[in-house]
Amino acid sequence: MKIGILGTRGIPNAYGGFEQFAQYLAEGLVRNGHDVWVYSSSDHIYQEKEWNHIQIIHCKDWESKLGTAGQFVYDLNCILDARKRDYDILLQLGYTSNSIWHSLWPRKAVNIVNMDGLEWKRSKYNRLTRLFLKRAEYWAARHGDLLIADSTGIRNYLLQKYQKQSVFIPYGAELFQDPAANMLEEWSLGPQQYGLVIARMEPENNVEMIIQGYLRSSQPWPLVIVGNTTNRFGQYLRNLYRENNIFFSNGIYDSVKLNNLRYFSALYFHGHSVGGTNPSLLEAMACQCNIVAHHNPFNEAVLADCALYFQKPDDIRDIIDHLPELAPGFGDKKKRNLASIHEFYNWPSIISQYEKVFSNSLSL
């Protein structure tokens, strides 16, 4: 099959979850003999036309000059290019800035949309933006030839809201098997002597709630926060909390470093509250983290009772202060999380499911 993937800033991943997913999926599809093109921003640090036998198409991205409006122009440029390529499958990752162009989607291809999370619920957006995102979701749901939901919660929502069936396929993760404690020396950290947060600096990821709970606790070890802090909310957090034994690190895209940070953390805090199956949560499970997650249906669908949960800062405080009593229970939780990665959230299975959906859609 000839497959195009758009909706990300490009590969190799230097940004976030969708980029990571696009990278793994594209590599797997190429290994299985398919021709794959991935659309990348003109500002991406990797400027070659091919990466690991995946074709890279760089389209002009005006986000650095126009802000959010530039994303719409970038997606338009990707779609206009896709109309020339004669794809069998065009996989669109998300809908926030490309479903507005649905009338231009190439009609010769099967247009498949991964619906991501409930973007209009994100608190970083104002009322008008949320109204637009609801409309964008509607366009994607109505005009996509086939919808993919990365969680059962999103699948049920799409059926109830739009009476539209979707295919449930989560993300994947690789089991982390080669921990090296010396990797922590770069941050002057010791094994099991720090808490960890890895997230985009957005209000709905509850980073500030985690910080507040940490500050109310009596725990002397530091809290390490990994994520790009150049946006407004990230700058706010960094300026307000930088002198409280809290260490901010910008995005880390070296998977070996990141996985060692996860593996050796005393507690891994996952505050994401909007969206489906979150890739960073799966990676924490694959690294045998002691996970403390925000209590919501999306996280609970993945973790069940294999984590501790919080809904307010005092929950975080209580978990940290009672860690010695809680620690013995993490062993079984980690073992069952590993089993979930091995049996269900593994990349070969995810890639196979996408490949089957693509193939079946061509015969409809």
C-alpha cells in the first residue's frame, strides 16, 4: 500500500506523542513492505528527504511567525501536497487544524482520522476556540471515511455523539530492559530519590496540582519536571516554583535517557486528564514506574487498579508522606502493568492492527 501520514510536526520525533506514534507506525509499515510518506514541518531539525526508508515531505510551516494560525496553513500545505500523491491511505493524526480543509481531502485515498482526545475540553483554550474545536471534531467525524479511537472512552463518545462507529486501536510501548543508574549523573540524581513528571506544560495535565501536593508533603527528595516550558503556562510554572526543590528540564527526546529517568524514579506522576490512551503513560508502565495518576476514565481504562490515583493536591501529599507503607503494593501493580504492555500495548500488535484496518478499508 501507498500510505501518507499527516497531522504531526514530523519525524524523527522531536516534539511529542503523535510524532512518536507516527515514527513507530511508519517504521513498522515500511518493514512490512509498504511505501510510507510522513509529512514534516519545514522547521523540523531533520531536513533530509528520507529517514529509515520512510519518505519525508517537508511542507512550509508558518507557526513560528503566525502562532496557532500557522498550524492551519501547514496542514493546508500538507493536504494540497497529498492531493498530488495518489495515496491508497491517508492517515490524519488529530483534527484540530486539518478538518477545516475536509473539502480538499484527496478523494482517491481512503481518509482515515485518528480522533485523538476531546480537544475542546482543554482548559488552555478560550471559549471561542473551544467552540471551533467542537466544530472541527464534527467535521472530522462526519467526513472521515474511517475513524480510529485510541481508547474505549473515545470510541463510546463518538458513537453516542455522532452515531459513528470507530475502530479502537491504542498506542504502543517497548519494554525497557537495560537500566543504567549512571545515566542519572547528568542530573545529580540517585535511584529512587526523586519524583518525576513528563508532560506538556498545559493546565489540563495538572502539573501545578502535582507541584502543590509535593510542596505540602514532607518529602525531601526533588521533583523533576520534564517538558518544554517556553509557552506561557510553562513560564508561569517555572517562574513561580523554580526555587522549591523542583527541577525543570526542557523536552528530552533521547529515549534511553528518558527511560532511565522513568525507571529509577521513586514516583511517576501522570496528570493528563483529557484524551485517550496517552503514550507517555504506556512508556511509564513499560519502565516499571510506581505510577500515581490523575483519576479520570481515560487513565483508569489503561491502569485499572495498577496505580494510585489523585484528584486534588492533598491526595498527592498523602501518597508521598505515606510512601513507605504504600511501597510494598507497587510490586504487583508494576508486574501487571508490564503484562499489559507485553500482551496488549506492544508495537507489533498495534502496527498489525493498523495494517489490517488499512487493507480492509480498501475493499469497502
